[in-house]
Amino acid sequence: MATKNESKNNWDFFNRIITDVDENWNIIQCISCGKCVGDCPASKISDFNIRKIVEKVLIGDESILKEEDIWYCFLCNKCSKICPKEGINIPLFILSLRNEAFKKGYNIPQLKKYVKMCKRFLENGTVMKESDLPSERIEEIKKICEFARIKYLHKASKKNIGIEE
């Protein structure tokens, strides 16, 4: 059983997560039904499990900030849409955890990977290096763009699919 002092620390951690976002208080309503995990695309391709993350926060386990799990969420909002409880905004909750982890300097190597991917996307229009894009994929993208009447895709494939600036 937790001591009085340990319980205070647990509540302090939870309070830090919800300080800037009132909507995060709603996470207390979670009934652990699992619908969010069952519908989550991130949980299908990784060990991401929002129920475990919520549980750790509610018991004040700050170790969640050091784990990569909070970085796997796609922020797609499918979990919030399927949740039987109203007002639980998982993407906002995950962003609060990421912000707290960032403030504490946790998962910086993981964050650097995402920053690198974002930079590559902004500079090249793709998260992959141009050389990593197989010619078959470029042809598939070209067909999709022609069908959708899209004239510009991104820098990385422009020259490969014959689109002029």
C-alpha cells in the first residue's frame, strides 16, 4: 500500500500532466474497456497500449515518460471516437505526456528521429530519402496522381515521374 507521501507524489505527477489542458481531467473516467486499443492503428504495428499508459499515469508512475510507447501514437483520434466515455481526448493526453517527457529531456534520441523525418518531409516532401523510394512505388504514385488529377506530388519524385516545375 502506498504511503501518504507516495500518494501525494502520484497526484503531483497527474496534476503536471493536466496543468495546461483541462480536458485531460476526463482521463479519470476511463473504464479500461479496451475499445481504444482494439481500434488503434499504432497498437497493430507496435507495442502501443493506451490503457497501460493511462494506468501508469493514474497511479503516478513517471517511468512512462522514459518509455518509447508515448511516441508510437499516430494522434489519429480513432480512440477518442470509439471510446464509450465522452470527453476523453487521448491524442491531447499523449501530447501532454510527450511535452512532459521533452521538458525532462527523456526520449531525446527518439524525438531526434521524428525531427529528422519532419525535416526531410518539409525539405523533400517525403519522409524517405529519394533513393529509398522504389521505382515501382513511384509508378504507383504516378498512376494515383494521374487518376486524382494531381499535378504536383513532391520534390523527391517530381523528376522521376516527369513533372515539370
